[in-house]
Amino acid sequence: MAAGKEIRGKIKSVENTKKITKAMEMVAASKMRKAQQRMLAARPYSDKVRNIAANLGRANPEYVHAFMQTNEAKSAGMIVVTTDKGLCGGLNTNVLRGVTNKLRELQAAGISTQAVAIGNKGLGFLNRIGATVVSQSVQLGDTPHLDKLIGPVKVLLDAYTRGEVNAVYLCYTKFINTMRQEPVVEQLLPLSAAKMQDEAQASGPQHDWDYIYEPDAQSVIDELLVRYVEALVYQAVAENMASEQSARMVAMKAATDNAGNVISELKLVYNKTRQAGITKELSEIVAGAAAV
């Protein structure tokens, strides 16, 4: 029964793995609800900032912020948002595939790139392909904090303001629902006034407001557009975290189901092996009795 003992060991091993994946599925389901609530709570703020920025831009057409101007630099920046941990299906693979395609497109146009990595998986990928990583933010935990994100992202924002970078792209995974998450590679800078107004109009009816500025319109617009860009980055990280927990829950559920199928197959093989052993022993006993 050496083969039967080996099969019993495999069954025990798969059962232990199934317990782990089941526990991870339940933990991910709990974290997913909190991540979704955090993501949804951040949306009203970003929507309001977008509305005010669009209204201010329409009310002051004579002033154009540096974030809305296009410069001629032959360099682009990429903010790559990924997870710190694995075991979340193809979540990181999909967004990093989009990053790779964008890098190839920029290189074909003769544009150099520099990147900001948010998350361990993205940092490791960028280092492996030899990309220039100017800053990074890892080990964010389950709750994104804006103070941990502002520093690394500000490196690219300052480079764009100085005219060293002509575009900044934001790469992350957008949360659609529990079963669906979409990789997104979108242009963060320069900001498009038309796009801001279209997004603002899509969120509800718009009105022309007359503002009182303190200290002056330029200072308010400068500060507001910086907050707007920071809100976009924070929202992207919140969306990515919600997508991570959803993908991990689905992946762990699939792993648990597969472990159950493997256990059933191994038990069937074990029972057949055991039955064959018993049949062989009975045959030997009958043959011995007949010989006597």
C-alpha cells in the first residue's frame, strides 16, 4: 500500500492548501467591501474639484496654468500603480502589458521615459526592463494615504512644470465591478480644458458661477489644479486597491474550487488503488487455499 500512502499524503497536502485559500478568500472579501467604500467615498471630492476647476478655467480664459500647456520636451513620465502583493490573478499582468505597449509606442516616436512606481509589483517590473525610476512608493497597506503619494508624484509634476517632460501618463486598474476590472493608461498631463468640461457636464447640470478670489485668481487656480491632479492620483490608487481585493477574492475562490476538484480526483484514485489491493490479497488467499 505504498502507493495508497503516497496518495493520502497528497490529499492531506491539498486539503491544507484549500484551507489557506479559503481563509484568504474570506479575508479578501472583507477587505474588498472596505476598499469599495473608500473608493466610492473619494469620488464626490474628485467630482467637485473637477467641476470647480472647469468653471474656473471657463471664467478665466486669459490665464493658462502650466499643467494645461504643452511643451516641446522629448521625454514623458509614467505613474505606474500596481499592488504590493501577488495572488490576485492577472490584475498586475494586464496593467503592465498596457505599460509595455505605451513604452514601445513612446520609444518608437523617439521619446524617452521616466517612471514613478506605486506598488512593489510595478517597481520590480520597471527595474527588470531597465526603465528609469525617478521615485517610488511601496508598502501602502490596505488604506491609501495622500501624504505617501504626494512626494513621489511631485517629482514628475515638477519636471513637467519646468518643461523637462512633455506628458505624464497614469497607469492603473479601474474597478468596474467585483468580477471585472479594466487596465487603464490615460494621459494625466497636460490637462485638457475640453475634457474637464465634458467630464464636469457628464456629472450633472452646469452653471456659470461668479467667484470672489482671495488672494487672486491665479493663486487659486494654481493651487486648485495641483489638488485636482493629486485627487486623480489618489482616486487611481483607491480604484486599484478595490480591484486588487476583488481580483484576489475571485482568484482564491477559483483556487479553493480547484483544490476541491483535485481532492475528489485523488480520493477516487485512492479508492481504486485500495480496491485493487484488496482484490489482489483476496485472490492470493483463494489461490493459496486452492493449492492446499
